[in-house]
Amino acid sequence: MPTAAGCRGVGDVQDTMNFLLGILLLALPISARAQDWSLGLGLNGSKAETELSSFSDLESVESHWKVSPAAAVFAKWLLKENMRLRSGLMLQEKSLAFTSVNFVGFKDNFRSDILYLSLPLAIEFQLPSRFSLYAGVMLDYALKDDCSSKGLVYTCGNSSFKRFSSSIMGGLVWPFFEHWELDINYQIGMSDVYEDVTLNTAQLMVAYRFE
């Protein structure tokens, strides 16, 4: 686990700016060919999955659901009838929190609020009804990690935090007015955000669609 307590930004500022600039330069020529755009705001509900309960000095580790904000711009490209490529950029916060209890009854609390720039890539299928379903991956780049800890088992620091992470996701889209749609998805963490810790995220977003 990490070794020094406190709050921190992740990585070098220059590296982060170069990364963001690269993403922007890559996105501009591709996005020009999109069939439609949408802007969305929503909420994430995140919960960590961990193997830390296997530590011999712990009696239990309890992970808690945490709610945090998300915003996105989406673009879609028609591949063939009723099938589209779906991508965009998302700014989302994912939070993890643990309470652990050791064999003598002492409790430790650990919380981390991670701000991600995310790149979703998915295939969307239009159903005969108004609904559409999609499945794909979410690639996350951590811009900032605000971490707090109280106790001896979990502490904050840089040693085990992972800047890049990925998830598989599945979701549905429901257009409920002419230009409005409800987007619900679930992201299953496939790589660690901390050593031996992955994040699963349920997301609810309302988006306005431009055509």
C-alpha cells in the first residue's frame, strides 16, 4: 500500500498538459466526421473491489459505495444500419472508500477521490424500440487523486497508485424527448487503480443531442 499521507496531484504538470494536447489533436480530425453529438451531465456511483481482506492481520475489509459527478461530450459514427461507433471524452470522478478492522478491533478508514479524463470506445446497436444498447471499453487517465486516511493499515502516497486504468462497460440509451436522452452504463474495472484494488462504477447521465 502507499506510504505517505495527504492529498496530491498525479504526475508532472507538463506531462499532463502534453497528454491532454495529444488527445485534443487526435480528436479534432476524427470528430469532424461524426453523425451526431451529445453533451451530458450525470453522477457516478463507485465501489472498490479488493483482495486486501486476505491480509493475515485483518479480520474484515468493507468497501462503500460513493457518489461523484461526471460530464461528457459524445460523438457517434454510422458503421451500418442500426450500428454505430460511439466515443468521446469524459471528465469523471470515481471514489473509493474502505473501512478495515484488524483482529484486536482497531478500525482504519481510507478514501480516495480520483478525477479522470476518460476515453469511451463502444459499439452501439439500435433496437426496434426507441432504446439502444452499447458495449465497449473505458480508458481512464488520472488527472488528480485526493486521498485521505486514518489508521495504520491504509495510508496515502504515490507508490501503489496507477495513473492509467481500464474498464469494460455496457449500457443503454433511452431518448425521452426530441433532443434529450438518458444514458445508463456500468463499468467493471479490469486493471488496478491502487495495488490489488479495482473500481466498479455505475453511471447515470442526461445528455442533449445535436444532429
